[in-house]
Amino acid sequence: MKPSTFEQNWVLVARILRPRGNKGEVLAELFTDHASRFSSFDTFYLGRGKQEPRAARLRNFWVDRNHPEHGIFHFADSVTIDDAERLRGFEVFIPVARRVELSVGSYFVSDLIGCTVFACPTAEAKLASPACDMAEAPSVLGTVADVFFPGESREGTPLLKLDTVEGELLIPLALDICRSIDVAARRIDVTLPEGLADLNTGS
């Protein structure tokens, strides 16, 4: 699946959780390891879903000292708790041209969402076999709908939330499970531990 025009133009960097303080500040879950540079930005873009984000001028930003996975945004047009409450649930974007270059093995949330996930067999294919065994071929498991990070209510490894024909499935974003991630091809190959699919999928 090719990235949409939206995904090509915008990078999701945070999601607003709730008001923080009494002057219009908001607490946000951060989806980047480079949030410290946000204090030098003068504008972010707020949106929900696939609607075109709107510009929001930044007054101040800082990373939560006690919870570095969270940041506090203070936008110029948000000066009261009620203003901040209206921002609850909004996603924070930056133009794709402003995103940092990531090291090998690191990924943007926006690059992972929408990827097709393939389940691969736990055993290596028998290369000596004269024909491909269909039981050993990767099968489509689902599509990444969201990425959950450790935070106030979650601890440990980030989780990929998949939409599958069986319902929602949560897969740890761990090297021993996510064996191959190709964001250009919009594909993730995983090897699931026994019982994981049954444990997580909705009934």
C-alpha cells in the first residue's frame, strides 16, 4: 500500500491527552525521541483523523521532567482550562520536511500506521524442497491502525495495534517478533509467539 497524500505531507509527533495547569497548557503523549527541539518551533498543526491539520502558534513547550514520554504544549490561542479541554484528543503534526533523519532501526509512527503485517512461519523454509510449501509462505495478518507507547497506564515495549478479520490484535514492537520492517514497501513481517493471536484478538 502506498502512503496517502496525507501521510506524505504530515508527521504525527504527539497526541493531546488532557489539560495541564490552569493557563491553557495541555499534556501530550510524545511519539518522537527528539521532542527537545520542539521548543524552537513557532508553529505546530492540530488535527483529528485524516482532516487537514490547522496551524496552531506555539507559546511554549517542554518535556515532562518526571515522564519524558510526555510533553506540555502551550498554544497561543489556549489561555484557559476550557480552551485546553477543547484540544483533548487532537493530534499534533509537523510538516514532513521538518522531521529529523532517523537512525537505522527507528521509525516514525506515521510510517508504521497503514503498513500491512504478514505472519511468517516460526521455522525456516526448507530450501531443498522442489516446490514452495504454501504452509510456509507468509500470510496477511492485518493492518497497523495505531501504535501504543509506554506511559502513565502502559509499561514496557511499544505495541502495534492491528485491525484483523478476527478483531483487534496487539503485537509488541520487538526485534524477536517484528523480524522485518520495510516502510517503503508498507510491509512488516512478524513471527508471533504461540498463543499471542488467541490472547489478543477480540472474540
